[in-house]
Amino acid sequence: MKSLRPIFLLPFLILSSCAAPLVLAGMGAAVGIWTYDDFTKDRGEMIVRAPAEQAFAVAQATIKARPAATDIRVVPGSMRIEFKENKAEVVVQILLMPDTPEFSTLRVYAAELGIRGRGELARAVAEDIGARFQ
């Protein structure tokens, strides 16, 4: 009976070799979901009641008024503003809402040393800009 043990293990070895790509794909999906979830915690996002052009102008004025904001770079074509504040790189972007042009989405990301981890700063910047619409 001891000599038959390797034969019983053979189906498990074959199954594991065929299932290896599925296991790897599942692990990749789990890491992707974890990264996205972690990424969403590090940003500030809100819907503002203003057309995108107006929201972009308000965002520019708000950022230029922030005393700690340096190296401000405005990209008008993509409605994006990049700047540095407290050793963090901050990106503010205004997104269109095609079905409702009187609203737009304000999205703020903050990263320090290339690692997303400044969610409190991103939310503070988003709330600062959003407060000007009330």
C-alpha cells in the first residue's frame, strides 16, 4: 500500500499545476482591490454645484491663497492643478459630469515621497475648495 501513495498524489500535482494561473490571477485581483481601497482613503473627493470651468477657477484661487502651497503648476486642458505643500505633492483635478453640466467632481490626491499616504491633507484641500461653493 505504501507504494501506491505517489499515485494518489499525482492528481493533486496535476490539478495544482493547472490551477496555478488561477491562483496567481486571484492573488493579483486581491492585491488590486486592496490597493484601490487604500488609494481611496488617501484622497478627497466631492461633487460641487458649479460648472467645471467655474470650479476650476475657484480651485485655482483657493490654492493660490493657501500660504503653504508652493510650486503651483496649472494644466488648463485637463483642469488639473499640481502643487507642493508640507513635503507632499498634491494634485487637484476637476472632472466633468456630462449628464449634469451644472455639477462637477472635485478630486484631490496627496502623496509624500511617491507613496500615497496623505489623505488628511487631500481631504483638507478638498474641503477648503468646497467651502467656497457654499
